[in-house]
Amino acid sequence: MSAFPRAGHLLSGAAALALTFVQAPESRAADPVDVELVLAVDVSLSMSPAELEIQRRGYVAALTHDTVLQAIADGAYGKIAVTYVEWAGTTWQHIIVPWTVIANRADAERVVEQLSAHAPNSARRTSISGALQFSSDLFAESGFQGVKRVIDISGDGPNNQGAPVDIIRDELVRQGITINGLPLMTRGGFTSVYDVNYLDRYYTDCVIGG
């Protein structure tokens, strides 16, 4: 069976993602957006080619989904700012799509075009804490002032390099950053001693916050 239909597992979060963009108070910034959103995507070697494609296709489908686009339009400012980052080890993070405004379908499709122009890379180790630290630094240089700051982080395994992820999670939450977790439980990549049986519970306990 093709792995591509599994993109629906990420797409099923489109409605939840849409809730991120609504019911936010006004911002006083000169160039405000409803949300500054970092999409942080695991490309460690434990990810199989099929899993890498699931992530990429899932985000492509979600960003252009009618529910998400309508939620963006219904926000106080009717626009969000998005950046897309691939990550692996502690010092391995690559920005694939720099900060970009999405206010309508045409904007979303331009982001999708940038994603489609580059195949996912791969690298050693899985540092969720490193990805969160890198993502939090991106807000300072976004050029936007979001009513909400959100990191959506996806992956197929636990933190196995860098600082303890729950400590970094708590630091970011204290800064007012929301962290959403999207665990891939497909078991399609390489196995290791770091694997956990209930990755969704791990993400709930150690990664998700705010």
C-alpha cells in the first residue's frame, strides 16, 4: 500500500491547526499578524523516505486546506507568518522556507512551491530540544509581531541528543510560545535503542506545551 495516503494523519490535524488562528486579542505591533508559525520537521536518519514524504505532503495539504485558509481569513488581521525548518541533530537545522506571509490561497501555494522545489535532506541524531531552541530564536528575526507564537514540531522518535526536551519546552512556554507536537508512529524508518513504544504519550508528556 502506498505511504502517501498516510498524509491524512497529518491532514487530520488541519482543523486543530485552524483553531490556532482564531479568537486572538489585538496586537499593537506596526506590522502585526495573527500567528507567527514555525513548522519544524524531523529529517533524522530514522525517518524513512516514505515518512519524509508523509510529513511534506501532510503540511502541503494542511496549508492549502479550505478549513485552514478560512481560519486564517477569519483572524483579527487575516494573515499569518510561516517558516518551514528541517532538523535533525543538535546543530543541524535548515530553513527551507523563510518567513512568509499567508493571507490567501495564492500565498499558501507559493509556500507549497518552495517546499516542492527541494527534496528533504537527512542527517544523524534526533534533537527535539535543539529544534525547539532554534525555532524559538527565529521569532526574534521574523520581522513580524504575532498575537500568538507557535511551533509545530513533527518527528518519529524521542530526543536523543542535546538538552532534556522537557526543560527546553518549559522555558519556551514561559516565554509565551505554544508548542504543538505531531508524532509519526508509522515505524517505517530505522530502529534504534532510543525508540519508544508510545511516541504519542512521549510527545504529550515531554514536547507539547502552552
